[in-house]
Amino acid sequence: MKKTMKKIASAFLAAALAATALTACGGGNSAAGGDGKKVLKVAMECSYAPYNWTQPTDANGAVPISGSSDFAYGYDVMIAKKVADELGYNLEIVKLDWDSLVPAVQAGTVDCVIAGQSITSDRLQSVDFTDPYYYATIVTLVKAGSKYENAKSVADLAGAVSSSQINTIWYDGCLPQIPDGKIQPAHESVPAMLVALNAGGIDLVVTDKPTGQAALIAYPDFRLLDFTGTEGEFQVSEEDINIGVSLKKGNTELKDAINGVLSKMNETDFDKMMEDAIAVQPLSN
């Protein structure tokens, strides 16, 4: 559930790099594989558990990462597999850095991105989105014994030293809401921000609930604070918590096809799949 805010120059650079590293594919019309099926190229970070992560085997139905001996799995991979299966495609997972995802879609080097992206108005200026495939909420992670462990509202976090992942609604929109907060530089990835919290250099991180729940498995001494539904919750818009599949602008054929698959599912289905992903995620992601 993230909000990219890159300069135009760096976006074009990332797109150029992605284009040199990947074989170009049409939006939803990638070259056919050996079995005659078209290939759906789906990009993600493969380091954002429980949405997506990297693992060494195909356990639990993980999918090979293109150009790598590793495999990808997680909630996003589950969704990608369901879409590919129902549409009759072979699935190819492409691992890219977070800030290279949108440029790769724009350049046409991948068909879509399924990577926990929120459907923000800023992002909609660059890419199209399907209907949501998950609805997330904002939470805070602190360490057990922290003076903020029993906080009941954002106001109770006053003065906290905080951080989160770069170019996310968590860092750009939520941390500034903490009164007298001391915001530290953002981290490049979710694992990095969790390591920083565990090391004690910061008091808290803000993230979304699935990420927070997954973090509790890897770090049992973390505590999750959820102010959602109270007067003291973080103020976010609906677009910040609705997560969708991004595609190249104008690719209505693939967009409509994916929406057709998603329309057969509801929030209960999404929540159950997320629970399944959290249950099998590696502790290191």
C-alpha cells in the first residue's frame, strides 16, 4: 500500500534500465510459451511480505522468478496465479525494485504490476488500475516495553522517533500526523525498516495491517497498535487503502479481463488468502 512520488527524470531512467533488462511484451499479449499459451508478465518486489517475497524453492506453489534460481510467493503471487489460470496464461514473475515498477508498466516491459500498490490519484496519472484486490488499514509497530506500547491514538505517539519505507503513504502521509514526531530518513524496503525498529534506533514504524501481522511472526517482541475506527486513527483517504493491479494506460482489454476474475471474489476471500500467505511466509522476509 504505497505511494510513489519520483521525479520524472529518475522515472525515465528506471524505465530505460528495465527495458534493457527485460524482453519487451505487449500489454496482456506477451509472446507465447512453448505450450502455445501467452505469457502474463507480472512485476513485483519479491521482498514485501506478506504481499510478496523470495524463497529458494517452489514450496506452497511458489513461482520461479524470471532470470533467477529463486522463487516468488505471497499474497500477490496467489492473485497473479489465479488471474493467469482463469485467463489461460502462463505466469512469469519479474522482480524489480519498488521505484522501477510503474516505469516498467509504462514502458511495456511487463504486462502489469501486482505488488501491494494503492490506487492513488497521483499514480493514476501514470498508469491504469483494476478494481481493488485487497483493502488494507494503517497500523503502528513498536517494540515490547516501549513507552508507546499502550498508545490508544496517534496523539499518544507524540514525540516518537519514527520511520517507514520510502515513497509510501505510511512515510509521506502518516508519520507527519504524529505530534512533535522526530521523523528519521525512510528505508528502501520493508525488511530494512523492521530491522531498524528491532535494533532500537527508532521508536516505531507505520505500515499496513498485513505487513504488521507478518512482522509479528518474524519479530515476536513487536507489538501492533491499530487505531482504526477510533477518533485517534491516522487520517487516510480510501484511495490510500485500496490496493489494485496497475497496467499501462489504455490497456482496457487486460484490465477488463482481470476485473472479471476479481469480480468473482469478495473481501472475505481476500482476507482468507492473506491469512494463508501470512501463515507460510519465511521469517527472513
